[in-house]
Amino acid sequence: MLETVELRKEFKGKTAVDDVSLYLNKGESVGLLGPNGAGKSTTISMISSLVKPTKGDVRLHGRSVIKQPQDIRKVLGVVPQEIALYEELSAYENLTFFGRLYKLKGAALESKIQETLEMVGLRERQKELIKTFSGGMKRRINIAAALLHDPEIVIMDEPTVGIDPQSRTHILDTVRLLNREKGTTVLYTSHYMEEVEQLCNRMYIMDHGRIIASGTHEELQRILSGEDTLLIQLNAPSQGLIQELQQLEPVRRAEETDNGLKLIVTKQSNILTAVVQAAERQRVQIINIHVHTPSLEDVFLHLTGRTLRD
Amino acid sequence: MLPFFKKDFLVYWRDRKEMAIALLTPIVIIMVLGFAMPNWVENPTGDLDLKVAVVTEDDAEDGLERFRNSLDALPLAPEETSSLAVSAERLLPSAMLMQLLESEEVRAFVSAIELDEEAAMRQLEDGDVSAIVTFPEGYTLSTLNKWLLNEGEGMAVALTAEQSSTEVDMLRNLLEGFMQTVNLQAAIGFASGGEAAASNSVGLIGPVGGRETIEGFEMVTSFQYYTLAIGVVFSLFVAMTTALKAATERKERVFHRIVLTGSHPIRYLSGKIGSTFCMALLQMTFIFIVCHFILDLFPARTVQFWLGLAMVALVFCFSVASLSAVFTSLAFRLEEATAGGVMTIILMMIGTVGGSFVPRFVLPQWIQLVGEWTPNGRALSAFLQWVQQGSPEVVAAPLLQLLAFSLAAIGASILLFPRRGRI
């Protein structure tokens, strides 16, 4: 339905997005993951026709939309990372304004406004000014404004950043409703791995402007299928222990956590004895060791060398 | 355009603090100016007090004697010689100028004292006098030769001042006016073949300061001037406010959301023009009406007068609205702080040269000319001409110029507005 072909964007000689190719099938929910500065927002801006790519193409149903942006704008709903609303207007007035720009009028406009307000759970508060809303409520109206024209594709750029748990749950429910019940195609970017795991069929992982991995949850986890993750709880932090463990052959990665350290090691390796001996040498006490199969967070860490929220 | 207009107007209207500032500040400024400087416009010389030292290097008696002697050498009839000698006695130039300086009108703002050169320079340096008027040696003979015989180039009095000031400029204008009038009268005298008419010159020097009433003209009062000028300049600030709100729309990505609806930037700009027009008109109407009721600004004026005033206001507010489109395009091209700075500089410059902060007559001539080409300068002229003359013919030209400015500004704003992908 929608695809990008070797998209590239350069700003003043610096490459922000480098040969990004991705696709969205009709009715799919696709995640776009990456740390800050990975190039996700620039990619979204190019897909939504706000920024012209330096190179590459964006195709809708196989037709390029670079030169005819109006083709994609008709079918696209974009939820920006910023609260792109008028603070001095009420939720209803904001939706009326954007609805009219989408050429909705009269009863059709009123019906769409009430429908989207119902969807984001703010119908009762529609007459209140946006500036009186909490961050989460603003984000919900931010989503509603992108849904007024019944878009076939919705792009959401980190829609749950900095909001209360209630609003977050509401937003995730809205995305599920859109995708599973209305059949809307969704491209969802987030810092929160668990959101993408819950909502998306497939995902792309971006870093330094490039897509470094893609696939379903299971396909991505298979990247680390030959490895285990050890979470070791210590009585005190120890850089010495981390350095010593990094020298061991089965250890792929060792890093400090809040209460100890995390090791990614080759599956089936007899590492536990070596870990206990190293802890004794470093005079730290092991309180607990937990061995588990790597998560998507671990895959991300393995691929990028940093966590999603770095 | 309607959704944009309604949205922009609501955004303005809901910002109650800014609305209150926009509506009340000009009223306060008009009151303060009006009560602090109540007669500045009606009588600009009223508060002036210029102390002038008069230095006479010339010996007038000797000059007169030498002029009489020179007549004997000329091939003139005895009656002519006698008549010129009498005229010379009556037209002693230094005496005439002193007579002018000591006249009641000029004494209202000039105090002249006669000193020798050394004392005058000392007092000038000490700041006891603001200027020195010097009759140079040979002034009487040279001037009489020019006036009565049309011989030589004449001689000018010298004006010395430590620094330029409004008072010194007025004195310079007064002396130049005196000399030009006397020279003109002398020239007319020669041309008519009769006795030089310079003897009537003192009486022909125009009034200096004070209220001058000309047939068919209404005098503009200070309060009227301040109301019109402040009303005009505060309307300009509405254009800047609109652009700064647009900069916020850009920063918070609301504009991107608008673009994604498929709306053309011209529709967006037209909303800015419409809402700015309404806000500027609302503000100006509020200022005029409130000041009228508080200060009895335009008493006993006809409905036709008010309609004319409204017409000038409508055309000017349209030019402010078009200026807001230019500022909006600038706000989309520059960083928000830079755009704000550029707009402030532009408004301060056109506000000053257009006579919105001080009456234009106190500004140098070239600035007055430049000011005529600013929208606020043109609008202020149109308002003043309408108040003074109430004639549609007189205000037609400035209104057409304002409309031309508006169309040019709208064209410029469209050209300046950044293309896709550059916002």
C-alpha cells in the first residue's frame, strides 16, 4: 500500500536519513523504533510529504507521491510528536477548524467530531479549552484531529511521550481499535518497546539514519536466539567485575544495571561458575541470578549498543 | 478562508491579557501625552525659550553715510538721490532685524541681548545663550546697495550656535525668512520701477508659532493628533502580533497539520489578513470612540465626517492586514527571535518617520518626505486632511496609495512565503 524506496535526506551536508526502504501493507500495524536522533521523525516527514527527500521515492499503491503530495495527504492522518493544537480554542473548536480544512461540513462534520471525541474518550470535555487539559488529554485530542477525515493510513510519532498511565492506556486502545476494528493501516513510532510489541505486527529498527533490522517480533528475537540474558543482582556496584566478565569468551555484552549487571552470553555456555568466581575475586556478593531469553529490548541493545531511551 | 479567519480571530479574542493591553495601552498613552503636552501641536513654539546674543560689528551710521556719499557719484536726478537717501534712513537693515527680534510674536520665544563679540562667545560657551546673531562689518552699506541700487550680492547676518536644536533651527528659519522677504520686496520694487518696497517687509513676515486659522481648514488639536497618531501606530503592532502567533503555529507544528489537510498557503495567509484587518479595525474604532467620549474629540461633526473617518480607517486597516501577511512570511523564513527583532525595527522606523511618535514637523525635511511613503505616514496624513478639510478629493490620493501599498505587500508576502519542505 505504502512504501519508501531508498529514501535519503541530507541537511547541510549531514545525512539524517540514509537509504531507508520500508513498506506498509493494507491493514498492518508497523512499528518504527529507534533512539533519539535515529531519523524516525525525518522519515515520517518525508512519507507525509512535509519534507522533500534528497533522494529516493515514496509510493502509494505503486505511484510516486513526491510530486503529487495531495494524493497521499488525502489518505494520511499524521499525529505529530508535538501538541499541534490551538491552546486558546476548545477541543470542539480545534476539531471543527481542522474538520473544515478537510472540507467536512454541517452534519457530517458534527458527526465526525463526536465520533472521534468518543474514540479518544473526551466527548464530555469537548467545550473546554485545550490549555486547561492535562498532557494526556491534549495528546488524545492531538490524535482525534488526525482522524477526522477517516484516513486509510495513520502515522503516529511517539504519541504517548510524557503522559499519565490512564491516557496512555486510552491511546493504546484507540490505536488497537483503529487497526483491528476499522482496518486502518498504522505506522507507530515509540520509545516504548512494550507498546510496539503490543500494537505492531512488524517493526523496523532505525539507528543513525539507517534501518538496521526489520521483521516480526519473533523474527527479531531470533537475532539473539543463540544467546541468553543473565540479570545479576549484587550487594554493591562493581566496575571491576564488569571488566573481568567482559574478558570471558561466552560474554557478548556486559553492562551495569540499577542493582547489579546484565550479561548477554552464548546459549548453553557454562558461565555461572566463572561469574561466581569473578565476584569472589572482586569481593562483591551475588544476591540473585536470573537467566532468561532475550527480549526485544535486548535485541535493540545488541544492534545499536544503546537502549531505546538513551 | 472563513475557517482560518474565524480561528485566528478566536485565538486573538481569547487572549484576554493581550486584548486588554492592545485596547487600553493606547488610551493611556494618549491621555498622558495630551495632558503632559497639551499645546504641542497647536502652539509648537509655546514652550520654547531661546536666548540670543546680538553682536554688531558693523557701524550702521557710518554705512548709511557712505551710502549717501556713494549716491552723489551716481548719474541720478537730485530728486531720486534725495528719495533714496530718505529710504536708506528708513530701511536700516540691522534696525529692521532688531525690530523683528523685539516684536511681540518673536519675543514669545526669543530673548535678544546686545553684547560684544568676546562676551557673546563666553556666554555661548557657558550655555547662557543658545546662539549668536552677528551683523558683520560692512553689513549696512552692502545690504543697502543690494536693496536700493541692486548692486553687489548683499551680505547675510551670521548665526553661530554650539549645537543644533529645534530652537536654533527656528531662529535660522526666521532669519532666512526675513532676508528672503526683504529681498523679494526689493526685487518687486525694482521691477515696478518704483521705490523699493522693502520698507513694508517687516509687516509681511508671517506669524511665528501660535494658532493659525486658514479659511476652510479646521485646526487639529493635540488630543486629536495624539489619538490619530497613536491609533495608527498601535494598529501596526497588530500586524506584528499576528506574525508572532504564526511563528508559534510554525514552532508547534500546527502549520504542518494545516498543510497536511491540503490547504494552500494562500488560504492560510488570507486568514491572517482577514483577522488582522478585523483586530486592527476593532482596536482603532475602540480608541477613537473612547477618546471621543472622554475628550470630546470631534464635537459637532456630521455623519459624513464620521463616515469619511471610517473610510480612512478601513483602508488603513487593510494595509496593516497586508503588512501582517509580509510579517507572517518573514516569521516563516527566520528564527522566531530574529523575526521579532526585524519586525520591531521595521515598526519603530516607520512609526518614527511616519510621525506616529512625534509630529512630523519637528523632524528634518528629508525624514518628513520619507515618512510620507510609509503606510502609517500616509494614513496619518489622510486622517489629518480629513479632519482639517473634510474633502473626499483631498484624501483620495493617500487612500489610493495605501491600497496600492496593500496589494504590493500581499504580492510580496506570497513571494516571500517559503516553499514546501522549507518550513
